[in-house]
Amino acid sequence: MSADQTHLPAGAIRPEPVALARIDALDGVRALAALMVLLYHVALQTGTALQDGIAGALLSRADVAVPVFFVLSGLLLYRPWAVASLAGGRPPDPREYLVRRGLRILPLYWVVVVIAMFGWSREHVGDLWTWLKLLTLTQNYDTSPWWSSTGPPGLMQAWSLSVEAAFYLTLPLMALLLARLSGGAVGVAARARRQLVALAGVALTSFVWTLIQFSPVGSGYMQLWLPRYWACFAGGMALAVVMAWLPSMREEVRRSLTRWWWVCWVIAGAAYALASTPVTGGRYVAAADLPTSLAEQMLYAVVAVALVAPAALPPRPGLVRTLLGNRVVGVLGGLSYGIFLWQFVAMDTWYALTGQQAWTGGLAMNLTAVTVLTVLYAFVSGQLVEEPIRRRRSRQL
């Protein structure tokens, strides 16, 4: 008799409110990722991440925080569908889900776009095509944009939000396909295993995409498209499946997940250290060849999934949730989206006020000032933009 049949009726798991209970530790992971992205950008701007030595090498790979965001999105957004498909319940309504996603990310993003364009790209404010691309988060698909790097000044981090938006749009279809694939299986465990196998296949498409990207030569813009990051999103979705499966697992399995959480963080640390070596190519440049690109892609996915898993999977509170679920970290987690959006505006503002030039050092001072400015912008915009929308949505529910 299987574990899920021992403790619960076949095909059933505990009620959805338990499976979908909020996990504060995931807010802590989100806060950590937002601050890591900020650290990465300031370390590059000051030139510290480009210096020789261990410190520069480690700082140059702090952009692994972006895949952490992708894993979190896969986990949190697929979680209601995972619970519904394993329990046989009603899945989320796709239209309602897309409206919620749009209201969550677009209003504040549009504010930042307007400020960034008028602040640092005034010569392009009359270009309607630029506005259309930026406001619809389709800038990644322009293969010859007027801006350098990954976006216009003040918006260079928004490429990852464009990837997120593509995932948001494709998730309902993926959820439908996964539900149909696992629907014929009997019992929670069998349905979960089918979905995990399918998600492993989805993750493999990331590496197939990279093979295509370098055939016959590398195409840098393809690195900004969703398929490149399917391994991260699929990893998060797999965690969501395991979370939905957990209530019907044997108690000893659940205890083991609580006891051995540190193994995941050891794996994440080892993968991060390896990613900081030349195996992933040069610093602050896209991987120049197929081997380094695949190495970076694989190691970043391992770091991201292994970092998130201990915060998501333990079935009861423990050290991880104590560290990542406290009130201070929770506040930063609530501001994380604003921190992500405002960081380049804050950084460019600080450099303009101080008259500093790029790559002139001063990591500690600049990181402190930019962090304070970014958190301040995030708090104010949260009160003026995000909170009113949240309250209005709550009244409509």
C-alpha cells in the first residue's frame, strides 16, 4: 500500500487551505533575492565585481538571484493548479489569474518606465514604438534595439520581468496540459510522479534551447527569452507539486525534509562557488560559447532550486522558517518588487548627485546609499501605487 493510501483516502489530500497556507519564509527568500540583485548591480557599477580575487568572483555571480525569482514564480503561481490537479479540485480561473497578475506588476512598472524614460532617455520619448515595447514588456524581442545592454537606462533589469510576463501567459496552458497528463493516474503519488517527470522534460527544453542558440553561432538576444529559463520555472513548479503531495506522505518522510534541509543549502553554496570560476565564462558578459553557457545555465538553476526548497518544503516550522520568516525580512519581502524596479533609478540618481563615474570603486558607501534610496522609493511607491490597488482588489473579493 502506498504512503498516500495509508494516511488518506485514495486520490485525496488535506484540504486546500492547508496546502495553500502562506509561507512567510518564501517572503524572506524574495527579499534576499531582491537585495542580491541590487548588490550585483552596484558591485558592477563600482567595478568591484570586475576585480581579480575571490570577492570579485563571488560578487560577479550574484545575478543568480534572478533565477531565484523565476523559481519562486514557478512555485507560487503553479501551486493552486498543483493542489487542484492532485486533489481533483477546481483549478484557478485563467482570466482571473491573468487580471491579478497584470494588476500586480504593471501599474508600478509603468510608473518606473515613465520616470526612467523622461529622466535618462528624453531623446526617445517621442518614439511610440519604444513606449509600446516597454509598456507591454516585449522589449526582449527587439533584436536590434537602440539601447545598449539589456534595456534603456533605469530599466536594464526589466528584461527579467519580460521573461516573467511570458511565463505568466503560458502557465495556464501548461497547467492544463499537466492536469490532463496526470488525470488518468490513481492516487496522489501517481499523479505527482507523472507531473514531476513531465516537468523534468520541460526543464530539459532549456538546454535544448541553448543548443539552438549556439547553432551555428551564439545569438545573444535568445538568452533573454523564456525558453532559456524553463529549468528554473519548471524547478519551482516541481516544488509546488511536492508541496501539494506532502500532506499525504508518510510522517518519516516529512520529518526527513525538516531534518535534512541544510543539504540543499550546501548544494546551493557549492554550485554558486563553482559558478564563480571560469567554468561559466567571463564576468559581466554573456557566455561566449556553448560549454560555458550550459554550465552557467545548469549551475544557476541548481543554486536557485536548492536555495528555495528548504523554505518551501518542510511541513512544520523550523530553523529555516525562523531565519527567513521574521518580521523584518517579511517587510523587505513585501517591498521586494519595488526594490527590484527602482534600483537603477536610485543608482543613476545617486551617481548623478555625487558626480561619480562608473567603475571608480566605493562599494560599501555606494551600496549603502543606493540601498537606502531604493528602499525609500519602494516604500513610497508601495503606499501610493501598490497598496491602493491591493485594497481595491480586496474589496472586490
